[in-house]
Amino acid sequence: MNMDGITLIDTGYIRPGLCAAWLVHGDDGRAALVDCGTATCAERVLDAIDAAGVAREAVDWVLVTHVHLDHAGGAGPLMRALPNARLVVHPRGAQHMVDPAKLIAGARVVYGDAMFERDHAGMLPVDAARVVAADDGHVVPLAGRPLLCVDTPGHALHHYSVWDAATRAWFAGDAFGLSYREFDNGNGALAIPTTSPVQFDPEQMKASIQRLVARQPDRIHIAHYGTLTECARIGADLVGLVDAMASLAGAMADAPDRHARIVDALIALYVEHAERHGIAHAAQAVAEVLDGDIAINAQGLGIWLGRIAKSR
């Protein structure tokens, strides 16, 4: 446990240092879990809760910032192992936790059947009686440590972030981008937005980033991966990159090989961003660390372009 009463849990999704969950310690041994990884990660998360000295019966809340499977796929198995927990989810995502069939079908489309079975198999429904829909401003009454849920769309319409007043910190899921520790250097952390399918919206994403920064947090905990300080500087970087990503995608809207061209443009953008940050061998680092994210980001940008075209 960190001195601020927060334990980072590496869920083990795909590789170390990729996907975090967070155990928030309240009074009298009670706790809340923020995000939970995929169903294949559930036993690892439970082991980490045990190792943190928290009884499974003392986990009162499981908060999923949104219902993408790397954040909420493990909720069903975990709720069966945490007998007193209630699941806190955005109102737009609540039904998907009770009946995950559409989530599973969508994930199979995005990832393919083989990758789904490897990384996401084992999802289970959550009893509707144990699900709490968190509207904007909902307060989760963790013992001695209330947690505020704030609507933060842009990455997904079913996304909220969690404000912990005790530490002046956000748990931001994917609303404050991706920032892998491999990119840390003397200039601090490097972050990029995450525009994964299917609900990316650039204006909503920028507004959510600005809403998070406006509270002047001391730190922001993100799922991919870890804890960020320098929140205002990173937030400004993210807003600029959202605009750049939307612009480059828009320039290729009518290209027959649109996805491939967006991928190439994202690689060039991220390499330039890494070079400005002082990353040595930036092209190699981007290829090694961001390869999977680039493809998923390009998919999300393509779906966004399709949505714009339909609205005209």
C-alpha cells in the first residue's frame, strides 16, 4: 500500500505495466476497487487484494470507469468472489454488466475470436440487484473516504472518472490518455490520447481532459499505466494531440486505404511527439511500446469518420 492509501494492482493483461486497477483503502479495513481488468485477470486481482491485507468481505465497492473489457471484463467473476461488493457503473454501461452479450460480441469484432479467447474469455453477468448506476456527481460512500464520480465522455459515452478528495487525485480510466512508464525520462511522462472504438468524440474528449485538469489535481491515476503528476502540462499535450489526430484522420476520410494511411500518420505523429519529449530512438520506442494501441486508435478514428459521414 502506498502512503496515500492506494494500492496499484497490475492486472497482468497482455504484459506487465499495461493495465492497472486500483485498490482504495478506507477506514476499518474497508476498500473499493477502481477498474478490474479482464475476466482472465480476475484471479490475479483477487490475489493482489489478498496480498494488500484486505479481506475479500471488506471490499464494499467495485467501480468500473467504463465498460470496455480491459476495465470491466473481470467484474462478473470478481463480484462472485467479493460477496459484499456493489458494482458502480455509468448509467449507459449498467445493462452491459447485467447482460454482457453485446460487449462480448463487439469485442470479438474488434479483437478477433482467437485474441478474445486468449485475453477476454470468462466474462460473467453481474446480479442487477448489486449494480449501482452512477450519474454525474454520484458519491460512493467508501468508509471515511467518499469517492465522487464525474462524467467524462470522449473515449466512451459510458465513461466516468473518480475524484478522491483525500489525496486530490483522479482515477481517470482512459479519459486522460495512455502513458507508459517506458517513455519516462528527465522531461517527465509522455502521454497520448486513446481513441479506441467505438465512441471516440474529439470535442467531448478535450472537454473531459480540461474538466479533470480544472480541479488542479496533485495526480491522476490512469489504467494504462500508473500515476501521472504534471497534470496541467500533460493535459495540454493531450488536447493538442486530440486535435492533431482528428485532423490527420479527416484528411484521409475518402482514401480507399484509409485505415493503413491513418496508421502511418499516427506513427509519424507519435514519433514526432516522442522526439520532442527527448526519447532516444523514438521510432523504435513507438513501434515497440505503442504498436497495438496505434492500430486500435486508428480503428476508432475510422469509426468516428464514418459516424460524421452518416450525420451529413
